[in-house]
Amino acid sequence: MRLHFAGMTIAALTIALSSSAPAQVFRAFWADAFHEGFKSTSEINSMVSRAQAGRYNAIVAEVLAFHDTTGSGHGAYWNSAIVPHAADVSGGIDPLALLVQTAHAAGIEVHAWIVPYRVCAAWPPSNNGLVAAHPEWLMVPLANLGNGPATVGGYYTLDPGSPEAQEYLTNIVQELVNNYAIDGINLDYIRYVQTDAGYPAVSSYAKSSLARFQQISGYVGVPPSTGNTAWDNFRRRTIDEYVRRLRAEIPSITSNPRQPLRLSADLICFGNSPSTWASSSAYALFQDWRKWMELGWLDAGVPMNYKREHVSNEATWYRNWVNAAIGWRYNRHMYCGQAVYLNTKANSVTQLSYSLSHGANGVVTYSYAATADQNTDGNPESDWTWYTYVATNLFTSPATTPSMPWRSSATATEGTLWGRVINGTTGQPIDDATVQVGALTPVLTDGNGYFTVTLIPAIAAGTSYTVTALSDTCPQVSASGIVVTAGGIALRNFTLCPGVPPFGDMDGDGDVDFADFAQFVFCLSGPDIDYPPGQFCLDGDSDADFDVDMADFMQLQRSYGSP
């Protein structure tokens, strides 16, 4: 149903929408870390009560805005063993734990909103000894390459392509999903903020984005900040790597009682919608979010469509972006972000109504604490009456959050396979290895050796595939009978370039244990009894003299228990 709003009153619009509104719709607000929201018991109780009054069904709470503790809004708003705790929490509470408990009791979801790459405004990051000890994890603008920590867009920022930075950030998400009954992870600033960044703070760091690009592509020297297609694409790839890694990591944590969790990301939609994706501001800042939607890495995209309804061209841009974003959601959800802080309450309802009536799976308003600009003077207000207003004029009846059919074995037609590729000789992960599932498009591993393959056709009982892995330096390894289930996630690791097995591995299983000892004793012949070439007992001949004697037994003792 396509509605036209010219001349319609809010009441008429509400009636028109009520008959076509979906039974399931995501209704959320972003609650940032810099204002009232979830820093005390009373704030949490008030926020959940307002969400109930507005018939919202989800809260997206910014639990990580900065990785240090200098200033309000900095630090972890959960009991973290990785990131220092925020200093502006009152009453000794665990903010995320209490928010989850209170919101769930009211039937409201909680999504942990994190800003991954932005570390701090002053170096070193206060109370974060781990990141402070690794300045090589930072990226800098081209002009500062190799000169140590420098800001990108005013902040010290992690290098998205650093495998060690990626592991640090993945550990944060693992901690949140393992320890809290959250309903999802929401990624923000999952992009670059300027195009001349991506260069290493420490030139000698062998795992920076630049070093990886040079190693993989063979590029000699330092590429310019713009104009080199291969370098631009590699920077997009580094952001991709973290998103797709989380697509596998999050559903693999089965201890979370709220599974399946939603993975969402806040998406760039500056200005007007582009004529082509390649001309979009998101693509220019290395956030290839259309690809993330198309490959099913995200469960939901949340375009930050912040436009003023009373400015005619912005009102048009808002609608154009809603249409474009829905067209690029593919088989996942699109929850359209909307700026209540830029609009009057009536204009916000108009924009939200447009999104929902044109097919969005939900809406997310920014922000909880800044709910209106009643005078359209650019000064947002904390007008708490917004919550009763939106319930009266748009969210007139309760709604549940939408189900995710691609995550259920009963309705999904696809599954996911992930794993890691390791060099058996060195024990190190292989960067840029190729992994292929059946005849599907091959994928490449990240700097930690991880790969994720989505959209694999599968049935609930499981579909079997042959999977191959190879790299430039190691021959192909194939594994058959890898079962992928509809809506599920399968794990398969690969070891390429297998190392020399330890001496005494008589049964070829990669270790030296009692089974090998028993076989060795069977073959123990003494120094004067030679075995013919090719005889299996020669696996116990350490000195290549064609017998198995006490000299070989001494070598077996050294290997016992390996690896």
C-alpha cells in the first residue's frame, strides 16, 4: 500500500496506517552515553517507563563510545575485563545488567551499541593499558605516517585492518554476548571518517592495513589517500572483515539465552540518495553497506537518515533515502533511523509514518534524551512528552519485534560456514587464503585467518558440501561432507602446508602418545635386524639405519607427548 500524505492530518494518517501496519515492527531509540539514560537505577527506570509509554519495543544503548575513561560517556557501561569502566555511573550498578533486567521485565529488547574504532581524544587512553601498550594498532592520516599516534577526525582511532585490533574488538563483542542477555549488537562509526586515513602510526608494524595491502597486492611504496582503486578497495575490505567475522562469532555463542541475536549497523546516508552505489558517501568512506546487506552479514541495516522535515529539499532527501535503503535491504531488515532532535513532534511522526508505510521493517529514533526541536531553531529539547505523543499519534497499539526467518531452521533456505585457515608449518594464520564452498563464489581470509561464507543453500536436515582452501604458498586442501544447515552456522578449520610430524608418530595422527609407544615396542627389533625399505616399522627409525633399537627409543622418549 503506497500512501500519499499531502493534506492529511495526523489523525487521518494514523487511521490509514493502522489498517496496514505490520504485526511485527522494530520500534527503537538510540540512548547515547553522553546524556541521561542508563547511568543510575533511577535513570534506567525512567527510560524503560518512557519506552513503555511510547510503545517502543527496543532500546539501543551506547555501552561503548570511547575506550578510555576521560570525560562523561567514556569507558565501558558494563563490567568489562577488557575496557575500563565508565566513571560516571552512580550507585555501584552494572548499567547494562540492570538495563537488561528492567527492560526485559517490561517486554523490551536491549541492543548493545558500540563504537569500535574510536579510542580517545588524548593519547594514551586513560586506564586502558592494553591499547596504550600498542600504538601500532592505530591508523593515522597519510601526512602522519610512521610518526606515532595521531588523530583521525579529532580522535585516536584503531586501524580496521590490523589483525590484533580486530581481535581486541571481537573479544569485546564476545564478552558482551557471553555475559549479558542482550538481544543484539549495534555497530556505529563502522567506517572511516576521512579518506586520507588508513596509514600506520608505526611504520615497522608488519600487520597494519598498509603492510597487509603491500604484501597481498605486491604494491611497492605508499599509495595515495585517494585515486588508487586497489588501495580504496582494500580499506573497504578491512571494514568488511570485522562485520563478517561478527556475523559468525555472535550466533556461535550458544550460551546467550536470547539467541538469535540481531547484528545491526548504523549506515551512512548523507545528503540525497545517490544515483549509483559507487557514488555514495558511504562507499567513499569505505562503508560498503549495500554489500553487507546483499551477503547477509547484517540482520538489519539502520540508515542514519537525519533530515529536517521543514526544509523542503531535506524532506525530499529523507524520502529518497528511505526508498533507496529499502531497495538495498535484499533479504534482510531495514530499520530506518530518524532524527527526532531535528524536528517537531508532528514532523517526526510524518517522517516515521513515511518509512513504515513504504515498507521499512522498523524505525529507530535519535535520540532518547533529545526528542524534539519544537522551535526548529537547531536547539534540540528533552521533551519527554514525545513518548505519549508518539503512542497517541503513531504507535497506537503494541508491536513485537520482527522475526528473522533466515535464522530459523523452519523457514531459512540458507546457512553459514566459518572457520580459520592456519599454516601447519608455522602455526600462524594465513592472510588472504582462498576458501570455496561447492561452486559458490570464493572468499578470502582476514589477517587472523578467519573466513565466513554466507547464503549457502541448505535444508533444515543439512546439506553436504565439499570445501577447499588454498593460498599462494600452500597447496589446496579439500574436505568433503561438510554439512551446513538452514538457519545454522557450521565451523570448519583448515590446516595448509602441514608441518613435519614429530618423530614417533607411528599412527600418523599428529601426536606421540601411548598408541604410538605400543606400536614402537612391537617394532623394536634390536641393532642387527634391518627392515626392508617401506616397511611401516621404519617410522620408528630415528637414525635411518633401517632398524628400531634403543637409540631410536631414546628419541621416542624425547618426542613423547608431542605436540
